[in-house]
Amino acid sequence: MKERNIMLTHEEMPKQWYNILADIKMNPPLGKDGNPIGPDSLAPVFPMNLIEQEVSAERWIDIPEEVLDIYSMWRSTPLIRAYNLEKALDTPAKIYIKNESVSPAGSHKPNTAVAQAYYNKEFGIKKLSTETGAGQWGSALAFATSQFGLECKVFMVRVSFDQKPHRKTLMEAWGAECIPSPSNLTNAGRQILEKYPDTPGSLGIAISEAVEAAVSDQSGETRYSLGSVLNHVMLHQTIIGLETKKQLEKVGDYPDIIIGCAGGGSNFAGLAFPFVQDKINGKNIEIYPVEPAACPTLTKAPFVYDHGDVAEYTPLLAMHSLGHAFIPPPIHSGGLRYHGMAPTVCQLVDEGIITPKSVHQSEAFGAGIQWARTEGTIPAPETNHALAQVIIEAKLAKEEGKEKVILANYSGHGMLDLMAYEKYFSEELTDFELTDEEMKKAEEIFKDYPKPEHIKSK
Ligand SMILES: Cc1ncc(COP(=O)(O)O)c(C=O)c1O
């Protein structure tokens, strides 16, 4: 019998997160006046203990015992050697897949949801509001808040709300409220509905609604929670890469290529950042965030200052952006339909430390099917983008005759995304390509904003 699932014992589990801000320099977030914002300006939105983490440059941050305890419900997650896929591709490459789909909500998202719920509870907060794209993040936060006895309100992007009705049921099972966005509950939502009554929604709109719901609660007991993009979210997700390093050590391997799909950047960062630290210190690794060609943030959009949401409630962040009013095409990877990207991931792209890739959704679903027919499980549509790149790299390794070690993140399962698979089988999936004209129009919105510097961290 082959060693397929590499696991860690309780004793071997990492007890600290890795903070990449200790190893790279960043453009600061700016207020509307163009000046760097201080931690206090974020206080109505996030609890101060998470704001401190957001700006911390300490390399290692202890994971609280209560968070480790909940992690132990599903962590460590398996590192799988994909022997069957290797055989089907007849590749000399070794393919390792870190399986984050085994969490209660079915993705990597609970890694930060649990941490955020913990820090909010510690700060005395009673209720969290958030947005969700595919519904994975909303269900992760619903699970996490149920563990800590907090209330939870989720604004779910309309198109995903309609495509994935069972995600709402899942959130309700954990006691959360789930509302399609744009909604009539907020000023931001009402303004959009007035202009575009049939809009499929976007993460940028849903973020505006969730932020507004938090800051307008007069009791002061509600805060907002974000499932990607921010520094503290990337920090919490590094548990993925830190476990993986130990798992690979057990079998005496180290990756040549690291791959993760990228929506806001968090599952990619979670796997890759602990290895990025090695690359900064001289290791030779190729590191690829993979995005949908229909929403080409890292591969085509410029590195600029832009808002994280449509109503411009968030500070200006230095990131690659398609423009905060951009409504992405209704592809089936709801979690990859974001106009921006984590500033940490963008900084690494700008410095040439990591190299973004993009694939079309039909190629991604094809890869997901090949995975299902070899390795057995049904991946999330987002995860399929990473698998498509894995297959590209494994074929390249065959052409070059090289025994490359390929490592990728399996960010979630697709058991609640079967409607998308059905569309793939009935050939109803469309590949969208943004024209230069559409991109230019979307980017008009930030043309007068301050410009970030091109910083070299070392
Ligand atoms: C399964 C899955 N993978 C990936 C993503 C993309 O998010 P991120 O780039 O923050 O990992 C999402 C977001 O909802 C998701 O649900």
C-alpha cells in the first residue's frame, strides 16, 4: 500500500502563524485624503486586537490555545500524494495536494474564521457581519461564530445566492442569517438596486453592505469580518503552509513549484507564504497564484491604490485592481470574482517573487473532472483553477523529462457546486475574456488616486 495521506500528530502541529510583514516592505493603506491611516480609524470596523495583528511586523505570532483546540477538530489536514493523477498524466513529476476541504465548512476559510471569531469574542463583540462570494466564507464564519456563541449576518452575492441555495441552508444550520446582496437593508445596497435592479452583485458591493451593517449598529457590539485580502487573514491561513512544510519533511521532499487559486489571495498565501520566506532567503521555487481569465486581477490589471469595496467605505489599498465598481462576469467560481487582491500577494507580484497565471473556467472544470476521475473527490470550482495549473506543470515536466515536485492547495470541495458541474456537462459554461476597452473603462475609477511605489523589500 502506498503512503498517500501524510498527516501530523498533535505534538507536531504548528503552534504559531508566520507573518510575512516581517520579511517584506509594503505601501501603507491610505485614507480618502491620501494620507496613511492610523489603527484608530479602523476601530469602528474591527476589534483592536485584530487591528494590532493587521499592522504587526512580528515574524511569529502565537496561535491562542482556544483556536488550536477548534483547529484540532479537522487539523492537521492531509497532504495527499496524487499517485493516480500522476499515472494518468504519465508525468515524472510528483504531485502533492494539501487538502483543506476537510474542514466543517468544506474549505480553508475556517482557519481565519475561527481566529477572527475568537479575537472578536475576546474584545467583547457580540455580532459579526460579513459578505460571501461562493458561500464558503459565509458558512465558515457561521460555523466559527457558532463555536464562540456570537451572532452572524452574511451578505451573499446575488448570483451565488441563486446558484448555490444550499450554502444559505448551511449558514442557517450554524445559526447565521444569510441575505442576498445587493439588499434593501443598507444605503449601499439600495443605491445599487436603484441603478441596476437586475445586477448579479459583486463582492465589492457585498463588502460595502456588510461594513455598513457593522458600523451603523449603534450598540457598538457589532464588527465586520473579512474572509480574505487583509494581512491578518493571510497570517491565519499560514497554518496551511506551515503544516505542509512539516509533512513534506516527513517524506523528504521540497517543492519546485507551488500553486494556489487566487480570489482575494488567502488560500494561496496560506500555502505559499512560509515557502516565500525560503525563496526570499535564496531557495529556488516557482510560485504561481492562479486566477480566472474572466477576472484577471494579477495577470492584467495595474498595481494601483484602490478601494476594496464599491461604496468606498474601505481605505485605499495598494493592489492590482480592475476598479472597485467592476462587476465581474457571472463565472461559477464565486470566490474568484473580486476586483482586487491581497496587498501582500500584489507586493510579491510587483517584486517578481511570485508569478501570476490565469485559466478559463472550462479548462478549470476539465481539470476538476480529471481529478475526480483519478483521485476521487469533487473539487470546488475555485480549486479547479489550481488543479488546471497543476496539470499544465505536470505535462511540462513530462516534456522536459524532469522529476519536479509540484505542490498545490485544494482549497475546497465542490459538493455544493454541482449545478456548475451540470452546466459544464451540458456545455452551457461560457468562457469570458475582458476586452481592453472594458478593462480601461473599469479602471477609470482610480485614475486620480495616489500611486503606490514600486518597493524592493531586499
Ligand atoms: C473553495 C475556495 N477556494 C478559493 C477561494 C478564493 O478565496 P481566497 O483567494 O481568499 O483563498 C474561495 C473563496 O470563496 C473558496 O471558497
